[in-house]
Amino acid sequence: MRIEIRGRNVEVTDELREHVHRRFDRLGRQVSEHATLDVELREERNPSITDDQVCEVRMSVKGKFLTATESSPEMVHSVKAAAEDLRRQVKRHRELRRRRWESRRASARMRGRPA
């Protein structure tokens, strides 16, 4: 899986980059190696917003786009929450694909049998 990290109003340090890779490498094992993951880390400049550290994640998996946006006072917590949200979406996407595959296989088996 290819991971692209961008920062807007935030400097993406090596430590933060390493944290993002650690969090999202787990997802990389569950999806195709052709999947792409775009991570945008940004800081809201509005002083009235307390959760000003935002992590926005977009993943392209076999023609589908899965997105997650999380915000918190700490960037590390935002990355963790976005990774968990995306993990749930990937799990659901895999289960739907598996169910679809199994139902097609079962219907093909039924068509092959005499009635």
C-alpha cells in the first residue's frame, strides 16, 4: 500500500511520519498492495476551536473511496482515531466483498445441480 502524507499549516516531522506509517501499516496488510492512502494533517487556525489538530484520511480500494476525518487537541490522537475509523470501514468493505463472492459461488453451484 502506498502512503502519501501531506501537512497543511503543520510541519510533518519524521516522528509524526513514522507514527502515521505505524498506524496505517496494519491496514496495508488487509488491503491490496495497489491501494493508495492519502493522509492530510492540518491545524485549524481558529482560536475558538479547541480540537484544532485534524487528520483527514482517504483510501482508494478497488474503485471505492473510504474516508475518515478526526480532530483532537493532539495530532497523535487524531491519527489514532482516524486509523481506527478507517479500520472499521476496511473491515466492513472486506466482509461485503466476501459475502458477495460467497453468494455468487453458491448460486453458481446451485445452477450446476439438477433441479
